[in-house]
Amino acid sequence: MILWEFQTAKASMSRHIVLWCLFILLSVGANAQKLVPPPLHPDPAGALDTYRANLTKLRQLHPNHRDLPDLAFFLFGMGDRLKLIYRDGRLINALTGNIEEQWNVKKVFIVPSEYLVALELTDNASGQPHTVQVREDENGVWVLQPGKRPKLIPGTRSPLVLPRFLTNAYGPVLRVLHQEVLINVINGRPVPNFLVYAKPWYRDATLMAMVMRETGNLRLIRDWIMAIRDPFDRNNQGVAEADNPGQVLFLASLVSDKTHPAVQMALDSVKRFRQANFISGRTDYADHPVFQTKWLKYGLKSLGLPDTYVIPKQYDSYSSLFWWDYTDEHVMGKKFGEKDRDHYPYLTWAEDHFFARRGLPEYQGMVGNLDYPLSWEQNASDAHYPGLTVLDKGLVKQKLAFPHTWHAAEMFLLLVEL
């Protein structure tokens, strides 16, 4: 009887210990997940001046400038968060057009480098001005007001790494370029511009991935990379482009190894392009054997796979787009022209990086006249421009999409080295 009571008491004590430990673990977990909202920014005007000074320095380095339509807007919702547009006193769901928040605005400061829209309002009963700030940080998108509880906008809670690049000469500009890359990750997929492109492009995705690797955000597209099964994105009117297999190999190397299911598919797909010891096929509706072979070799090297390919010694206008390796394997020729700089500025920014790596900096990349966005693309053959209607109907007619991830990524990856 005594033994039975002792065992019962012991069992009861064990249950209490287990429950107490569980309570502690749950409490720690709850505290670890507790969000700390950002403070109201103390000086939006000063932060904007600092950012504009940094932009001025960039424009002095890159003398080619382009005027773009100033719509005075800002995008919120980096990574896998709800996509929002601030414009003209409204915070709009970018995918549905629904108005999430609306204010009567007397004055506005859009501070791209702080991911901040600061509003001065006069719609309260007293008629006295008061402030509202919409601000995105590592945890989500917030609406902040003095004396009120911070509001986390539903659908925006998700962790991100958002460096300040404090030791870099172009830190504030890099913050904005980073945002222009992350804003175009939607449903876990990296797209050139989420309003006009429904599918990822492997070329653009590789440059986006390089940025995310640099900043610690690769997890945003890991599942998409792991799910790749087709070695071709088939975005240019269904064409199987010869640079895609190398890009798929590189993407797989970022989150997996040679056992990734797409790796063998990519290797098998290369056979159709093989010309002696290099490959050649269509990329953007033209043959670019140097560019395509460089991509294949780099993908193989990224996965530690055997490589028997040799970069051909011939002119290829896309050779200079591949700046991170094989820069000595290049036959000089004409550079990208004025239309390319205006409409497809990522080409010239990549070429700038290529020659900078060769010790021949010659900065021809275009810089826009706006505070935000800093990147764009125009007259692309496979973009669905009516998707821009939610932002501005005029952009549809101009076939002008901004921001654009290939352009933003090329700018970021060059400037982060300066």
C-alpha cells in the first residue's frame, strides 16, 4: 500500500514536471515569436536628403541618365509578403486593386532607402496635422502613428534579412536595389516584375539568386529551385534556350547538389546544342555560343561535375553579360547601343561589371532620374503590360515596367563591390 502511494505520487510529480517544462518551452517560444514593431522614423526629410545625396554620387559615376515618369509611388511587400502599392494617399493591394488603407494627405515623404512612406494628415476633428508612417522592416509592413498601437498589415508577417550596407559607398542605394529584387519574389517564385510577368525567367532568377545569396535571403526561393524539373523556362515564345541548362545547374547548386532531379535533365538537354567542344543555340532569338558555353561550364563547376567544354574564340555580343567568371575568354566587338541602354539597361550594367572586372571600368549603364524605382525595362516582347493598369494606365501604353529585377540585380552586384 505504501509502495503504491509512493509510485502514484511519483507519477503525479513526473506529470507536473513534464507540464511545467512544456509551459516553459511554450512561453519561451511565444516570447521568441513576439514581434517588435519599428519606431516612428524621427527624420524622414533628413533620411531622404541622405539618400538623394547618395544617388547624386551614383549619377556622377554613371553619366548616362534617362527621364522616367514620376508617379510618386512605393511598393511594399518584399519576399513572400502581401504586395502593396502606396500612391496618392492610398495603400492598394497590388494584385486585386482593393484599397487597404486611405488617408487625406497634406504632405508626403517617400524615403525608398528606409522602406518608408511618411504622411502628414489634416483629417482629424481638430484640423491639426498629425502623422502616419507606413514602414517595412525585417518582420513585416507596419502602419505607425504617434500614441497608437502599431498595426502590422495582415499578410505581411514574414522574416527577411535587410542589411543596411553601412560600410559600402552606395549603402542607401543598395538598400533600394535590394528591395527592388525582393519585391518581385511572389508565391515563392522570382519574377522579373510581378505585375507583367507570370513566370520566372532562369536568366533573371540567377542574378536575383546572387543578390539573395549575398544578403542571406535564399530561403525565399529555395522551394521553387527544388521544384524545378524542366531545364528550359520556355518564356521566349516557347523556345528552348541554350543558356538555360547551365543556369538550372547553378540554381540547383545553391540549395542542393548533383542529386537534384533537374541536374540530369539539364545535362541530357545539352546534347541538342553541342557543337564539337562547345554549345550553340538560341538565346533571345539569336545564337550566343560564348555566353551559353560560359553558363554551362559555370553550372558544371558549381556542382563539381566533369567539364569537357571549351569556350569558343569568336565574337558574341552576350559574352560581356557573363562577368563573374571567364572574363579572359572574350573577343572584343561592338558594345550595346543606345536603345539597349534605354530599354534593356541590365545589358549595359552587366557589361560595365565585365570590364570593371578586367580592370577597364567604363561606366555606361543608365541611371534614371527618379528617387524610386531605380530599375526598369521597356518594350519587352514577352511582357504582359496590361498588368501595370493597377499602377498607372500610361505605363501600359509606354510598355514600361518598373522596377525590374535583372536590372536591379546587375546594379546591386556591381555597386556592392565599389
